[in-house]
Amino acid sequence: MSIQIDPAAISEPSEEQPRKPAPHPRMSFGKWARTLGWRHLIGIAVVIFALFPIVYVLSASLNPGGTLTGSNDLFRSISLENYSTLLSDERRPYAAWFFNTMIVGVITSVGTVFLGALAAYSFSRMRFFGRRVGLLSLILVQMFPQLLAVVAIYILMRGIDQIFPAIGLNSLTGLILVYLGGALGVNTYLMYGFFNTVPTSIDEAAKLDGAGHARIFFTIILRLVAPILAVVALLSFIGTTSEFVISSTLLTSPEKLTLAVGLFRYVSEETNTNYAVFAAGAVLAAIPVVALFLYLQKYIVGGLTAGAVK
């Protein structure tokens, strides 16, 4: 028995028309204000609160009047006179201060990252006597403010200056060594939490191939923990370039001062006080920090949060 199929009964599949999404009901203004509007208001207020000091200092640096009260009207008069005065002042060598600050900041940040990474790797991967005591000691030491150690640091550096003047008082090398010792504890503990997020199976696989701790650390681990290294370098650079108390205690020669100490002289002297020139110097000093922050911003969020959860 044969089956007859009517060709007319077979219809070509029709292309389905894309369904239009159902329109969302319009949200009333009152409901929008209760659910989303207050967030926008808080965000705008925070942005204004954060940007106003920056805009005010920038306006003061461009104001040729030389006083902060004359800068209340933002950008009323614009001139580069303050920047010219800042760079041409022979009694206050701003270029030397800027160069000194960059040297101290770069060397301190690189040294802090390297030494902190070595210590964090040891605490994270090696098991040795005194490991837990060492970690607790790092936390306890950071509870005491660094300001309490200024007198002790000065006496210690004065004693070293009598034997090794190159690393004693009024030397950038001695200041760098002090910064390295002060920042090693907290940065080591910060990196220790990040190192624990790296699986130990990677180390075991490398050891099976004959790699030692040094090769594992320099060729494998450092590449995996790049975000926390960038965060520590940024925090160390910002902290050292803006530090005032220790640098003002150890440095005395005008040509060896850092920016924080040197710019303070524009507002601390009773005669010839010029806040506008101080503002110009502060604007120029902020450029390297902002540039470094923008360059490393992709690592900041991951580096600060990855080591928080184990």
C-alpha cells in the first residue's frame, strides 16, 4: 500500500519574527528617587567633595596674586608666573627637591617590593621554626605609630653618621634605608595573603621538573602575583614621596631635601610667604603620583581584594 502525500500540504518553514521585548513600565519619579536617585545624589556629592580641593589648589597655582584669599574666585586670573618663580628660585632649588624625591620614591618602592616578596614567599611556602611568631610580630610592630620611633631613629642615624657618613644624617641613602625598614612589615603581611591564593600544586609541578625555590620564585610566582606587587609599589611610592616627619628630621641641607620638606618652607617662613607658589609646587609634585596610579590602576582592585579571602 502506497501513501500519497499532497505537496500542497507541505509548506516551507516560515522564518520566525524576532520577538520584541516587552516594554518596561515607566518608573515614577518618586519611585526612581527612592531606589536610584539617592545613589546619584550621594555620588555627585562625593565627587564634588573630592574634586574641590584639587580645583582650588590648581586655581591658586595659576593666580598671580600670591595669596589663597585671592583665589576664592576660581580661575579669575590665569598666569604661569608662580611656576616660573618656583623653578627660578635659587634659594629653594625645586628641581633638586623633585629629583631627590623621585630617587627616594623609586628606590624605596622597588626595594620594598623585592624584599617584601622574598619574605612573603618564605612565610607562605616554607615551614620553619618561628614562622607563626614572625607573622604575629609583623602585625604587632605595625600597631605602634611610626612617629614614636622618630627620636630613636635620629639617635641611631647620628651614631651611624660618625662611622659611615654616607648612610647617616643628611643622606638620601640613609633615608631610603629607614623607609625600607618601616614599610617592610605591613607590605610583607599584605603580600603574604596574596601568595597564599597561588596553588601550591604549581610549586610541586615545578619541583618535579627540577626547579628550586629561587627559580620558582623568579620565573613563576612573581608573574602570578603581579597585581599585589603593583599595589605595594604604588602605596610605597605615594607614602615615601609625601612623608614629612622623618625626612625633615634626617635631612638638613637645602639641596638634599625632598618635596614635602622643601615646599613646607614656602609657608613656614614668616617673611616672603607665598601660598600660590606652594600650590604650584604641589601641582607639579602630584603629576608623577597620578601618572603612576593611572598606569597601575588595572592591578589595584585585584591586588587589594585577592588576598583578603582565603
